[in-house]
Amino acid sequence: MSTKILIGNSLAEVTQAVINEIPISSSVDLENFVVVPDRFSLFAEKEIFECLGIKTSFNIKVLGISKLAKYFLTKQDLLSKDQSVLEVLLILKNNNFPSFSNPTLELANEIFAIISQLKSSNISCAEFSAKATNQKLSDLANIFSIYESMKTKPDQSDLLSNLVTFLDVEKVSKSNFFFAGFDSLTEQGGKVLEKLILNGKNVVVGAIMPDKQKNSFVYDSDIMNKLSNISRLNKIAFEKIFIKQNISNFSEHILKNLFSYSKTQLETNNVHLLEFETPTDEITEVAKTINFYVQKKGYRFKDFNILCGNLEEEKERFEKIFLEREIPVFFDIATKISTLPIYSFLKNIFEFFNTKSYASLLNILTNVYSKISFDEISDFQNYISSKGFFEISHCANFPDIEIFVDKLNEIEKKYQSAKTFDDFSKLTKNLCDQFFVFETTNEIVEQLKIKNCNEEKIYVQIENVFETIIKTLCFNEEIDFGNYVEIFLKLFGDKEISSAGLSVDCVYVGSQKSFFEKRKVLFVTFAKQGTIPMTTKDLGLMSDSDIAKVSLPIQPTINMINKRNKQKLLFDLTLADEVFVSVSEDELGEKVEKSIIFDEFKKMFTSQNKEIQILSKFNEKFVGENLDEFNFQTKYDLNEFIINLKNENKISNSDIERLVGKQDCLEENLSNPEKIFGRKFSPTQIEKFYECPLKHFLLYGLRVKENPKGKFDGRDYGNFFHIYAQSFVERNLKNIRNLNESDIDRELDKIFEIIKKDERFKLLYENTENLHLFQILKKEAKMLLSQIVYEQKNSNFFAKFVEKFFEFLIDDFKICGVIDRVDLSENFFRVIDYKSGETKRSLIAFQNGIELQLFLYLFAIKEIYGYKPAGGFYMPISGDFSKDGDSKKFVLDGFVLRDSQVIKDLDRRFGRNLSSDIVSLKLAKSSTVMNLVLSTSKNVFSEQGFENAFVYLKLLLKNFRKEVLSGKISAIPTGEFVCSKCPLYGVCSFKQNLSQEPRELGREISEDIINRIVENGEQI
């Protein structure tokens, strides 16, 4: 058993890396299962043959996760989705649910989708029912319960749970599993993955996670979260491999900046934005452009992808225009059976049974499936016209039509005596046999083989779909004819049939649901808001606000789906070297709301120092010899223009003030850093400078701030728990050691009311999408408060000061700040800083000035009060929800004095125990109750060591002041991690030039090295 996680930045590169892990073997015993999303399977199969260079794949199976379950549960008899929907429909008809008084097949389909959503999230009937807060949710819970009790066998949504329960371990142990193309998994899918990891021969999982990119909030980390939980719960380690990124600067720029709040700009001629008056104009210009590239630049038709935001409506227009210009094209669009002649043939027959009308009969006769000759139909029409009215008896004058109508009448009599679904279904199958429906379908397939292999693949599948529907409806439940026809036509007509993409030289046209392969040019057409990126509206039976009300982890939410749609579009746009984005007015000439991509690209790209302009049409010269002659940008960016003039000494400061306003002109201020920064500095400000001078300048010089958002980010989590920790200790400073669980619960609720009054958290709380998250955070906060009480009860240090302000002078400038907590014992003090992020600190970070808070706090309290420092500690207070109920995540970690009494005071149980669950220290086995010796010297100081650290601290502070006054504001980050976490990365140019490298932190240091630096008087 081995597991690899391949981590990369985009769907395409991760999928390719996973496929390359598949062993090419002729062994019959070894099976390789490539597990992909259903729509991804055809794409994955093609990639396998191309990447591995193979012609057959007898031991490689590509299938969706549900089909994987069916493969390993071959004896499992299941309800089809249609059968399940019918079960729900019958429940609606046979029971009274106030919220659903008008039961239809569409309503039953939506309710079954909710049942499947609950089950895939591992939510039981009882759990959902207990949380139902209104009539609608209560009705849904009751339907869910009745459905589960009524069904006679498992349904599709039970499949994955059954796979986990009944998995053939022996069979799985001989197989390899490769997960590719997923951005997320349901809870059930995660359980299947866990089972395969524990029992499979080898498992390889592709995960998309940005490497050191500021755009990480666009990515869905669901896969990595599930893998982390599997690793933690089963105590197994996975091999993580970060894929070396092999994409162009253009694609990398999109990955880093699209949908990001702060962006960098890239100079390029490969982004074009266009707006047209009509849809016909838009598609015509796309066709012209493709032909230009093919005729003048040597491109092939297979070098073009078209992502269409409205493909179903525009398919015919594309076909017509592209046919006129002789452009071969493949449309990745599923065909509904309701659009095919077989559907209208059956629909009109059922209508004729009811009406006996001339119109319905004529519609049947003119259908390709009737096999009546054109001449006889024409004579029949002329005859009825001469009569001026229609009677069934008129058919007797036309032999083929008479035979056809006689058959219809015989079948109708049988329908009249039918009573159950089973009766009607058998008659419908007999109807198709009587009129040779599927023989005719096969004839159509033979004709299409000659001219249209896409249509051929669709017609080939029709009979199987029909047989599936008939099988679904063969159960012994009474129903009237009208309702049966409605249900049959709905189930049959709504079925979609997809055909495989062509491996020939043609343009590929798809929607945002399509999976695109890498090609040279991408056209994003009909790019209006809501379709590009695709947006699902929160209008379903169970909305995100309903999910928030029930406070259950039901996924996916509409918010999650829309985030994943953004991520999908992000990957689609990186698969080309050149991108055209266009939109047109609707058929009535009404303006449409352009996609966000227009504004995003305008902020991300420039060409020849000009802002990208949205053109009304392509330049007429576009069809000329050299595309590079044409300039798609016409509007200068005013600020950039002014800066260029200033650099060329063509404009004065007074001119700048006149153009942009006096308040925005920073020339005078920039010449005097002290006017910007003043003489008072906080520990955080000093650390930011040592992290990166430009970051310090933007935050504390220009005072750049992000706009507030209505959703949680990392800082909000930290602030939430920080308020809880601070308020809790401050409110219970004198009796914190005596609190019990009920006291903590009361404090939890009281402090939550304080938090809701905070301006930022008030904004977040008003967003109903956040309500469920607030409940999760409260649970985490309770664990934090319980740990604080636990730590105080088992330590000789007691909380003395909370939010302790300090201020002291270094030469002519002040250092001031606030210490989260100061604890005292009989002879010593310690400082505690609450941290919501990474808490494992090292001396190398202190040496470089980027982690000096703890030493600065210790120095301040020692100078002001004269206490002896025992150590400074970080206390992690949030963020790791995977360690539910694990108090170790709150363990104190930092720098400590090498003193037996101090160690004993930190945890009174030291001596009896070698380790602690309140402080990150371990004793050496040689320790005794009277002489406690730590097992490591890392981050451990003698009294003289602390004194030397304080001397070194003063050197850091003086050096900081000196460099700030020198006007140092260049982008020189200390280590790449600084950029990966920096919200301001988009406004600096660091590493745009590949020769730039961050400042290295160097190797780990110890107390002895700091001592030598101080003793030798080395400069920083």
C-alpha cells in the first residue's frame, strides 16, 4: 500500500502528471482504475493514449466514481435515478405536504436531488429532521424519511456508502487507483478514497493547490483537506510531490491574478476584448479571425478552442456561419432526445389518441419514422383541403395511411384498458415494435455514417435510453393514461446524449461545463455575466440560507459551486497562448451585462504601455498580411503617462499637483521618510520592514488597506479567537482557575454578544452564509477557553496583565505596543502572544528581524518592572479545525529559560511526567523531581543568553531606524514565504524579472551564535 499526492497549479498539468504515473504492463492480474468526474472521462481516455503512447488499454479502466462503485459491487441491484424520482413523486401524490401542494415530476426531481445531496454529505433523516426550522424544511425531512423507508433496494446515492461497507478488499488489493480531474469530493467520495488508500495496491491522487501564489482563495482545497484528515485519522503518511510548473508566463499570470483583489500587470499583445451589436456579427468575426490565422499564419483548425457562454441557443448560428466559411467544427453539447424526431413521433401519437385531430395525424405522417411516402402524404393533404374538414374515414382512400391509422386505433384500444405503469410501459414498447421505430433508427445511423459521425453516435444510443426508461416504468402502481404520458415523455425527452470529440482537424466549441485541451487560441464568446463564469442562482428548494439555518455540513452549497465554476474558468483560460473575449447585444438590441473577465483583463494586461480597450469590432486591417501591425489599445493610463513624463523630466511637481491633485502628490513627502513614519514604532511594524521594505512602506507609509468583504478571511478567524481569549482572561482574571464547564459556556455566550457588536463581525454576521461558520467557530472557541483554564490550573504562573501597553525609548525614537498577556510566578514572569497562524518559531527568524515580538515583550517588561524573564511563548488560538477536540493544538511554544524552577512552574506535573500538554517542552530521561533537565537546547536560554538576546534586539531596532530613515523601500523579501502570504504582492514587481531572488534566511542558529554576535560586536 502506497499513496502519492501530486500537487500542481492547474487541472491540466495535474491530470497529465497523474496519468504519467500509470504503469504500462501486460499483466492480466494488475488492473489500473483511472477515476475521474463523469464528463471528464472521454478527455482522460484521450490523454492516456497520448501521454503513455499506447494503442490499447486492456488493463486501464477510465470511469467515474459511481461507476467504480458499480464495478466492485457487481451483485448490487439498484434503483435508477428515474425510479427514485418516481418514488418521490408517488410520495408527494399520496401524502399531504403543505409546502408542496402541486406535485410534478420536476418537483420530484428537485426533491430527490436534495435527498441525494444530504446522503452524499452523510446527513441522516433523523439529523435533518431534528434541525428543520420551518414548514418547507420539515416537509423535506418527512419526504426524506418516507422515501428511505419505502424504497425496496439501494438507490444511486447509496452506492458509495455501500462500496465502503461491502468493498471486496482482496480484489482491491491487486489494483492501482488514479484520481484525476477532481476539484472536490463529497463526504461519501472522501470515504471511498480513504477505503482505497487503506486497501489498494497503489493510489495516486491529483490535487490542485497553488504553490506560493497569492490567488489561493480562488482554489478549492477540498481534496487536500480530505487527504489531510485521512492521513491524521489513520496515522499514515503520504508522499507529496509538487509538480514542476511547465506553463507560459502568460498562463502563469492568469493563474496568479484572475479574480484576485490585488493584481500585477503583464505586457502582452495576446489579449483582445470585443463588443458587437448582434450575435451574428460576433460569430462572423470569430470565423473571419480563424480563417485569417489558418490562411496567413499557418495555423490548423485544431489550434482553436471556443468557449461559448450560450452554446445551446447559439449552436445553430455557429453551424450556419462556420459552414458558409468552410470551417470544420465539433460541438461539445449533449443532445436532448426531445429535439429528435423519435420524440416528436411518439408525442404526436399520444396526442392523436386524445384528439383524433388532423394536425396531430399530419405531424405523425410527416415524421421520418412513419415511413409514409411524400407523394401519398401530399395527395392526402390535397384531399382534406378539398373536403374542407377531416374525418378518420377519409384515410380509407390512401392505402398506407389507412394501414397506419388502423394500427394506431388497435394500440389505442389496448391503452384504454391499461391500468398500471407496467401495462402502459409494455404497450409503449409494443408501439415501437409495431412501427419499426428502432429499425428506422438504425437506417438513420447508416445514412449518418457517410456525412455526420457526431449525429451518428447520438442515434446509436437512442434504443438503450428508451429501454432504460421502459424498465424504470415497469412497476405495478396504478396510474391514468394522461399522467403516464406526461411522465414517460418527461423522462425520455429530458435524457441527454453526448458524443465523443473528434480527433480530426476541427475547431472545438464547448460550454463552461466542457473540458478543453491545450490549444493555441481561445475565443470566449457570449461572455456575459452569469454565463462566463457560470453562475448558479440560489433559487433551489433548499438554498444556502436554508443550509445555514439547519446548521449541518451540507455540501455543496451554491457558494461552493460558484467558486468552483470560477476555478474551472481560471484553468480554461490558461490553456491558450492568445485569448479573445467577446460579447454582443441580444437579438432585440438590448445591452447585456458584460462578464467580469473584461474588467479583470483590463486590470491584468497592458500593451505598449496602454490600457486594453474594448473594441466595437475588429480593425479592418485585421485581414491584412501582418497581424502584429494592429494596435488593439487606444487609451493611455493617465497615471502611468504622468510617471513616464516625470522620469523624462518633462513635467514639474506643480504640474503633477495640477493634474492629479495636491493630496495625491507624494513627491515632497517621499523626500522625508520621517514625515511619513514618525518616531514611534510597533513590534509588528518593525517585523514587516525586515520581511520586506516595500511591504512596510505600503502598509505604514502609504497606509494601503483592502476593502472590507462580507466573507471570512484568515485575519477574521484570528481576530475572532483573539477577542475570545483576551476577553475571557480579562473578565475572569482573579478566579480563572476555579471555572468549570458551565462557567465557560456562560462566558462563551456573553463574549459572543460582544463580538457581534464589533463593526467587522457585525458585517459578517449579517451575511446568512456565515451563520453556520459562526457556530463552528464557537465550538472551537470553547476548546480554546477550556484549554486556558486547564493550563492555568496546572501551572504556577497566573495571569496578571491582559492587553498590557508598554513604551520605551531607543536613542531618539519610541517603541510601543500591547502584550496579549503577562503571567507571573513567585520569582519570574512570562509573556504570551496569541497567534492564529504558524506558531513554530526559530532563532533564525529572530536573527533576521522577522520574529522579534517575544524578545521585545520580554525586554519591555524586564525594563519597566524589573521582573526576571522565564520565557516568551506563542499560543495558537485558531485555524486547525481538523484536530477537533485535540487540546494539543493550543500548546504554548516559544523560548524558555534554562532553570529547573521555571520548568516546574510552567507545568507542576513535570518530574512525574516527561512531557506536557500545556507547553511544548520535554524532559530528558535523566531528570529527577529535584533536577529538571530539558531534552533539547533548541530555543532554550541561560540568563546571560537572554541578556545577549536583548542586546542583539537593540541592534535590530537601531538598524531598522537607520534603514527606514535612509528611504529604503525596495522589494527585497526575506524568504519566498513572505510573498506567498502577502496581500500586497499584486502591487509590487518582485520576481517579474526572473533574476530576482529573495533574501535567504540562512541556517538555523542557537543561543551560542547570538552570544558570539554580541560579544564580537558584529554589525547587522
